[in-house]
Amino acid sequence: MSHSVATHGTADKNLRKLLALALGSVGVVYGDIGTSPLYAFREALRPVAADGVARIEIIGLISLVIWTLTIIVTLKYVLFLLRADNNGEGGTLSLLALLMKYVGSHGNRLFFLGIAGAALFIGDAIIAPALSVLSAVEGLKLVTPTFSPYVVPISVVILLGLFAVQSHGTAAVSKFFGPIMALWFLVLAIAGISHIRDDFGILAAFNPYYAVFFLVHAGYVGIVVLGAVFLTVTGAEALYADLGHFGRKPIQWAWIGLVFPSLALNYLGQGALVLKHPEAMSDPFYLMFPEWALLPVVILATCATIIAAQAVITGAFSLTRQAIHLGFLPRMAIFHTSETQTGQIYLPNVNVILMFGVMLLVFMFGSSESLATAYGISVTGAMVVDTLLAYEFVRVRWNWPLSLTLVVVLPLLFLELVFFGANMLKVHDGGYVPVTIAAAIILVMWTWKRGTKLLHDKTRHTDIPLLSFVKSIERKSEHAPVSVPGTAVFLTSDPESTPAALLHNIKHNHVLHAQNFILTIRTASVPIVPKDQRVTASSISERFSLLEMHFGFMETQNVSQALGLFRKTGLKFDIMSTSFYLGRRKLVPDAQSGMPHWQDRLFIALANAAIDPSDYFRLPTNRVVELGSHVII
């Protein structure tokens, strides 16, 4: 009896934990897709509204929306992609890191696919906050036209405030994200239900026949409409990227139990409202509400869009950290804003870039209607990349036969390519913005990856093998360096070669410490490395040892903290008698570098902008010695 009570109690506790995580995921994962009803249906109506909208066209549009949500979000992301994880972590770069271990000759193709997906996600992170906040604040114009001139200034103040608080972290307010977004989805559902009765004929939209009929008979306009319909699933990739924060089940429960039904009901309500009142096409979302409810809904919508923007910004921080650790970007300052949540980080450089990008878009476009035309390309592009990487994943990790892979993946890929093509039609109307942003980020990542490889290959030719150096330095001779007490740690990326800092120390100071450790820091292709696998040590000679530290690509590479783990291997470090030696390279451009002159200059600029290694690796600042050298590249 007591056993059954204990089992029942554990089940209740697990259920409460699952529901709490599901509520949390509503606030973080579904913010972007949850604010799409503000503008998506309105923008889908616009291309067909010029000559009046027929009843079957409205039903067809809503049918397109519902089936897009069903196929892209429910089938692809919630039921399929959430299972394709890298030790519990999802997202484009997480999947790329996993696949790079298994691929052979087509590794470069996967690399470019991965950085293209990452770049498109960053482009989304710049456009999404501007579009969602503008669309929410524009509701004030319906409260009273007096607010019309103040929409952009109010949006700017909200967005500036949002970026200003990033350095303080969101731990204090994030616990309110879930309940606020849950309230938002309930309001969406109630508003939709209250208007479905305007015309119950809208329920025919559940029949995919009307979606197909619309596309077949709309011709070119139908392709344009598809670009707008895709706005309903913007933010779906956040489901996958935030997998590690919440786990698969909470995200699935939140979607199936609350988010999807609320979105579907709201779009059905908007469609029924327009069927009964065609004049509501100008802003079907806000016109669903009575006048007395407009102001509270605008305030709630603004809160929802701020939360959505916060989730996208946090996603950009996480993705940038992954890119740095995987060697796609130079090292940047990374600060933790929470003592308990490792995912809550702040990158000042990224925050400033995002802020200026968002502000520029708000002033350039001035309204959500104009900015909506710029949206879509980055999202569809990122989704196509996810599908292509998923194709490789199921072949490599799940060992699916080619026939099954093609049956599952090809229809999804075809559908997304159709959406991508439809969005590419908007390039001249603002779609050039995400394309330009993504192209610039791809260029930076490619340049950094290419430059670091060339630099490694170049220095490898002049490096002295470590083992032969140790043998020669430990021979007793009159030229041998003076032995001094203490411990020296030399950081290097190549443990087989003698670190430049060690050579310079002997050349200029003519000393060698009693204990010398050659330390290499490696980033694993898994998100988190267990503590018992963090460090390894091996002895070369009486005075020299090789040390390795292994960190996951989602972890902070804190060397000072990890040094304590070497106690288990028999090594003890007294920080106050340990000196950390770093080699600082001064890069000089070379016409024969193997890269075009402009790319050579860009790589050097990126290298100069990188954060000091002693700060990045959390070394004790008063124990670091830097020795410089010139390298021609």
C-alpha cells in the first residue's frame, strides 16, 4: 500500500514538473510564433484584396494557415525534428557539430549549410523584435488615431529598454514569461471562439481541399500569398533551438495542449470576422475585440511581443556562443546573468549589433506592414537548412534506408522550397534586408574558419616538435636555461608543437620552471562534457606534462575552475605560484596568403577584435604573462 502511495506521489511530482516546464516553454519557445496572429492573416489577405475577396478565398487562406501550422510545426518540428538531438540539445549548429564527426568528403558542404542556417537565424533575430513590437504598438491607432504619430517613438523606447536590460539578465522576470504568454494564448483562443459563430462556414478550412483549390485558382497571386502565409510559422525553429532548455516532452505538450489550438481558433475567428465584415480586412486581429477591451489587449500584446523579442535575442546569444566554441567566430566576451541557469548569458558585442540592426529597421520601414515584406526569407531559409541537416542525421545516426529517408524528408523539403521561393519574390520589397544580413554573417564565419586554418597550417611548418624540444632542453649543457621554482602553464592549440610562448620565454628570459605544463583546450562536439571527462594529463618528462581540458560547445571555458579537477590525476596547482604564459600574435597581411587581400584584411580585423584569451578562459589576471610574435598571413 505504502509503495503504491509513494509511486503515486512520484508520478504527481513528475507531472507537476512536466507541466511547469511546459508553462516555461510557452514563455520562451512560443513567443515568436504566438505573436504571428497580429499581422500574418492581414498580410496574407493583402495580395488578394485589390479586386475584393471571395468567400472561398478566405476559407482557402485559413485552410492554408492551419495546414501550414500542422505540417511545418506539428509534423516536422514537434513530432520529427525534436527527436534529432545532440545529447539533448537541438538547433542548427548543434546538429552540425554532431554530423561533422561522421561525414567525410562532403564536410565542407555541411559546414556551409550550417553557417548559412546560423546566419539566417541571426537575421531573424534582428527583424523579429522590430516587426513584433511595431505590430503590437500599432493597436494604439485603433484605440485613438491620436497615437498614430507616436507608434515608432513608443516602439523605439520599448526596444531600447529591452536591449538595455540584457546585461542584468532576465532571471528575475523570466518566471512571469510563461504565465503572461499562457494568458496571451487563452485570449487568442477566446477571441477566436467568440467570432467563429459569425460564420460557421469557416470551419470548412479544416478540409485541405480548400487550401489546394485556392493555390490552383489564384495563379501568381497564390505564390505571393504563400510568402505571407509563412509568417504564421515564424519562430517555429525556436522549438528546436531551445530543446536543451526544456526537453522534448514539455515543448510537445505545450504545443499540442495550448499553443496550436489557440492559434488555430484565433485564425478561424479572424477568417469568420472577415467573412461577415469584409471591412475588417484592414486589421482583422485587433478588430476582433470590442472597444472597451482594445487598450488591455494592446498592452498584453506589447508584453507578448517583448517576451517574443527577448526569446529571439537570447537565442542569438546562445547560437553565437556555440559558433565561437566551434571555431566559426572569434572569441567574444560572454557573461553569465544567472547563477543557476547556464543558458542565460549576455554577449555585449552581439547585443549592440542586434540593437543597432533593430533600430535601423524600425526607422527604415516605420510600420509592421512594410517590415512584413522583409520577413520570411530568413525563416524559410533556416528551415530548409534544418531539413537538409535532418536528412543527413537520419541517414547517419538512425541508419534509415535511403527510400524511407526520401519518403519522409522530400515532401517537407519540397514544401519549404515552395515557401522559400514565394518569399524570394519579396527581395525587392525589403527581402534584401535578411539576405544582406545573412550574407554578411556567412562571409565573416567563412573568413574566420578559412583564416584560422591557413594560420594553423602556416605556423605548423615553422613549429618545433614538442617531444624533440623537451629532449634537447633537458640535456645538461652550458647553454641550458636556468631552473627556477614554481609552475608554468603554456596554452597552445597544438599539443604536438612547442608553444611559441615557451620558446620566447627561454630565448629572452633564459629560464625554465621546475614544472611545465602544456595545456590544450578542446571543444567537444557535444553540448556538455561530464566533469569526470573534463581533464586528462600525461607526462612527457620529469619537468614537462601534457594537459587537456574538454568543454562542450554550450559551456563556459573556465580554466581556473577546471584546474582543480587535476587533483584526481595526482597534480596539484597552487594558483599563487603558477604563471600562465600566452602567445600573442601580431598578424601581418601577405599577398601570398592564399586568401584575397580583402579577406586577409577582414581576418586580421576579426583577430584584433577578439577578446583577450586570459579573459575568455577566466585566467587569474595577475598570473598571466603574454609574449608576442609577428606572423605573416
